[in-house]
Amino acid sequence: MSPMKLCVPGDKLCSTDDCRPGTGVYMRHGYIYSSLAGYVLRKNEGEELPVISVVRETETQLLPDVGAIVTCKVTSINPRFAKVHILYVGSTPLKDRFRGTIRKEDVRATEKDKVETYKSFRPGDIVLAKVVSFHLLMEQLIFWLFTLDLPAQISLGDVQSNYLLTTAENELGVVVAHSEAGAQMVPVSWCEMQCPRTHTKEFRKVARVQPEYLHA
Amino acid sequence: MPTDTKRVRGPEVSQSLSRFVCKPETTLPSDGTRTDGRSRDQVDVRPVFVRCGLVSQAKGSAYIEAGNTKLICCVYGPKETERKDETDMKCGRLFADMRFAPFSCPERGSWIQGSHEKDLSLMVLESLQPAVCLHKYPRSQIDINVMVLENNGSALAHAITCASLALADAGIEMYDLVLGCSIRQDGASYLIDPTFLEESGSCWGSGENQGSLTVSFLPSLNQISGLQSDGEMGEGTLTAGVRTCIEGCYKLYPVIQQALVKAVRGAAPPPSES
């Protein structure tokens, strides 16, 4: 096997007639240049031009993208929303924690106005959520602000720069939670979890995890 | 007023340490040659030693040595941006910080960043910003910290090179590497990659064309991303100086490329062909 070619940022790899650009490269004036220091990979797709990309072994910093399923930990709750730290994107752990918000009306799909965040999440819960958007458009923001009384603690800057998450699906919601006694709770229904030690039930918005992901 | 009993006070009569220290050369040789054997008016940059990936805690790091000038740079990020008052979140931000260690210059400095260091940090930021693909890192910030361990001339130029190497080592997408080079114009002749003495020597002639110039250059794209000049130079001299610096950058390019390649190869084996 011929040794893989290494390249540094700015190296001219080939022209756009020979290959299509993949990850870690950029196009300029009809040529493909590398944008990373790494190994050049040329993949043959079949009927189209081969895809050229530059890879490094260190995991690429994955940023939560719109529509991605993320695993996060609840840090604080508020009658309007819950603040979370995003820990995993899909199954890759993030090196730095990003912050996200789950608004009251994004907690579940039905009866959005009757949701109480205290009965859906608690600080310390691990939640599966989906990224909605990270850039609230001005019109959406103004509309959203008019639909609820603006509380003093929300600042515009705060809202705009967080990742907005939603758990409004059956498969999204709390996966791991600890009861007030400290034991890990077992889900009983879509809105309740029970502590195995004290047998008290607590309200949470529980995720319906697919059976194949549950350990026996 | 209560006496201070906790502090150890020195002797009543004391003399400054600097009277006993043998002073290094403060004057340049009078015949115009350079102290380290390089020649004037030629693109004779100091040989460089570069290594990447030294600091394990940082995402990427680089160490550069040119003559006695030693710099280390660490890159952290991309991480979530702390500033929440930005309305445009479509691209990331770069933060550059350049500091001189107190032991780096002949005169002991302080740990607190002075205005000169802030100026240099801004210059590093300005030089690197066009090279990084910031649109690929929305709402994130990348921190670059350069520390000068020993300053023997053209610290800024080497800081820019070191910072771009550290960025490449961190796996941050860039359009091209940024290389820095500086010259000192002395009348009709120039000195490339000046040492500390040559940069700040007090025995300079007072004629025309006395100044220094630092250029940061993107070799593959053939673009200049930063230019800083001090002193008074004619237009022709300045343009010639810029061209000389670009030549100096091209001389550095293969060494930098090799160092990066070595770092990538050492970091991980090549991925298997799928």
C-alpha cells in the first residue's frame, strides 16, 4: 500500500476537474486546497468523481447541528425554561460543554401551555433532546416575547446565543434521573418515574428508549 | 506608626546589582558586519527550530527557536463563546494574547501585560484572522496564547509563525499557514531577522531610511495579512523591504511544513484505506 500523503493547510491538492471536495478542504479558483494538517484521503464513490478530503486522527470538533439528537444534563430550571449543558452529540462526547435551553413549550408536543418545568425536569437529570435552532430570528423572537410576559431575568443576548432544544417527541426526554433520596429512578410511565428505595413517584417527562438500547 | 516587624529589611547601605553584572554588548561592530556572522543586504534568516504538540493540556501548541529568540504558543478551542452580546453568531472569534516573560528581555519586565504587549497581541490577531476558516466554527471562540521565553529580536514575526503552527496543530481549519518575517532598515542596507541589539540598538545612524518592518504572509495564497512598520522609510525602500520579507518567509516555509508533517505523523498512524 503506497504511503498516505500528508499535507499542511494551504497545500494545493488537485483541480476540481479531478476530484470533488470533501471535509478539511476548500475550493479556490478551480483548485482544491487543504485546510487541515493531516492525511489526504481519496475515496472513489463510483459513478462520480472521487471525493478528496483531509483527515486528522484527533476527533473533529463536532458542533451541535440543527436536527441533531444531543444528550445533555439539566443545570437549572425556571418556570419558563430549563437550562442544560450539552454533553454528547449523537454518540460522540464533546470536549467543551455547550449550553442549551429547553423552553416550556418545547417540552412536549401536547398541552404545551399546561407544562410545568418542575414536573418535567430537575437539575442533574440526563436528557435526550433535539436541536431546534441556534439563531432566533428577530421576528420569531419578538413574537415569542409577546406570547409570554417578559420576565426580568431573560436577556435578549442570553436567548439568542444558546442552543434551543426540544423534547417534544416520544423518544426524547429524561433518561436518567435521581430521586430526592439519591437512588436512580425507574420509569413508570411517560410522565412518572419511581424511586426503587423509597417507592415514591416523581414527575418527569420520560423518554421512551427503544428496547434494543436498554440493558437487560 | 507601628513598625513593620514581619518584613525582612536589607542592609541600610546597598548597591544596585546592575553595577556588578557584566553588561552584554550594547554597541554594534563598527565595520557594519553583523555579530552572528550573517551578512547584510541578503535574505539570511536565522536557522529555525520548530516543534509542535509540546503542551499536552492545550488543543494545539508549537515551539519556535530562532537564534536565541524562543517562543511557545498554545491554542485552546473552539469552545463556546463567553461574550453574549454579539448579534452576529454566524462565525467564530479569535482571541490572541501575547506576553513576554519577565526574564525574556535584558531588563526584567513584569507579568502584567503592558501596552506594547497589547499592541503586539492585536497585531497577531490581525495577522491570523484572515487565515482561519472562522465560518466553520459558529458561536465559538478560539484562544491563542503566545509566550515569549527569550526575546532576541523579531519576536512578533516569530510569534505569528508560531501561532499559525499551533492553530494547524490544533486541527483548526485554515486557508493557509501564516509566516512572519521582519527586517531592520539601516540607511541604504537592511538586516533581515534582526537580533535584539540590532532592533533596538542606540547607535543607529540618523540618516534617512531608519526603521523596522514586520510582514506576515500567506505563502500558498500569496497574500499579506499583516504589516507593521516603525520609523521613517521612503516609499521605494518600504516596498523593497516588503519584498525582502516575503522572500524571507518563503525561506522559512519548507521548515515549517516539515515540522507540521512530522507532528501529524507522530501524533497518529495513517487511517486505513476503506
